[in-house]
Amino acid sequence: MKLSGEITATSAGVLTNTDGLIILTRPETAKEDPITVKIPDLFISIVGEPKTLNQFLEKAISTDDWACKVLDFDEKLTKEGVDMRFPLPCASMVPNSTEQPLQAFTEWVSWSIPFDDRIDGGYLANDLGGAAKENIESLAIMDDDYPTVDPEEKGFDVEGVGVGGWTGATYMLGLLQQIKWLGYKDRVLTVDEYLAFRHPSSGMGPTCVFAEWSITEANKIPYEVVEHPSVEIFRDLFIDIVSIQAYSLQGAIDEAGKMVLDRYKIWEQAVRDLPSWGEEIDAVVLKLVRAYSDVCWENMNWSYFLSH
């Protein structure tokens, strides 16, 4: 067995065996009996090739300072925020976008992950009422709707996170569903129940908007083509692929790996089944499909980077 990363109390250990299986040892178990799981190689098919980084990455890096200041982070949180290196995965998820979509996407991620953390294991994890109040006030800022809330008071900028009402609302409702479903301590959720809240709460709905913007900004494509069922299936598949990755423990990982690989096959067939809208539009559709797969690749890569 080959050790490719030293296992300590502060860094994750990554091991690979002769079968190519990846074995992760979580750092928080270093002082306890270690929990070791085998993860199948999922970097195949639509995510088989490494992705390039957006050429405007260096300009997006300044978002770290902006986000920490706007979110009013103290020194400790600022260091943690910068160490997360949010511009890096964003630059990989939209590698072909111009500067503006990348900047807006990076700002969204820099805001949404700290926002999500308060509900996903934070002080609002078991407070459905408090989380609902926070979501309503946040949506009021993004939608310019009642009740009016001062964006400076709430800690984020109106222009920086306004990505469309339905995607933001769906994401936040998903977070509330997460509190509800995870509150059932006396039962194990089924796969369908898990995906029911994980699908919207993963934040991939807003990510779709930025992936699509990165392509449609420079390429004309009719709205009815973007919303066509033959194209929409890729949006659903990539949200599924990202959502499934949040399983844990060996049995769940085996099942999750199978589900991801099954969706790769559906994706490949969906590409073959795409209708034609003419040579020019077909080329843009393929760019859009590729943009969705870019998000899949980097989300998986980011999970390994953080040992999630």
C-alpha cells in the first residue's frame, strides 16, 4: 500500500492500493480508532480529464479579502476563509468564462459557504425558526423584497450575490428541509429522502446559473434550447452527481459510487440522444454540457482537497 500523504492530527492521510482504490483517513480520528473507507475511482467518463483554470483567477483572488471584510470576519475566521481558497475551485468550475461571471461566482461561493456552515453543523443546525428568519432576511436583500434589510447590517453585498430569485429561494428552502430531515434522530433516511433535501441544499442550483452564464454570455442560444428536456437532463444529472458525494461510511460509499457511475452512463447516452438545432446552436449546447461536467469535476476534486 502506498502512502501519498502523511497522516497527522492536522492533515488528512490519503492512501492508494494496487487496485487503484483511494483510502482516506480523516484527521479528526487520529487520536481515536481510525475509520478507513475505500473510495472507487470516479474520475472517469465525463470527468476523466483534468480541467484547466480560468485565465482570470489572479484577479478573482482579491475576493478573499472582500468577502472576509463584508462578512465581518475576525482574524481567526479570516485565516480560515483565505485557507479555503474559494477562487481556485471557482476558476476550475467555469474555466472558459470571462472575468465578470468568474468574479460574481467567486463572490457567491465566498458568501454562500459561510452562510451554509451556520446551518450545516453550526448554531442554526437545530433551530428551524432561526434558520427560516435568516433565510427570509437574506432573500429580502437579494430580491429587493419586503421586509427591507440593510445589506451592510446582514454582512453581504446586494450586487455580489443576486443570482436569480428562484435559485436562491430553492437553495435556502433546501437548507430548511435539511434541518427537518436530519432532525429525525430515530431513523435512517432512505436514499430518496436524503436526496430530497440534498438536491436543493447542495447549492448547485445557483452554480448552474453561473455555469450557464459563463457560456451564454459570449454565445447566443435560445432560451427554449437551454430549458429543453434534452439539455435540462444534464443539469439534473450534475446536481445528482454532486449531491450523492455527501454520503459517508463504506456501505454508503459503495452505493454512492455505483449511483454516480450509473449517472455517468445516463449522461453519455443523453449526449448521444441530443436533438439538433442547427450547427451553430448545437456547438453552443455542447459547450453548455461541457460546462456542467466542469462543475462535476472540480466539485469532486475539491472534496478530495478538503478530505470531505
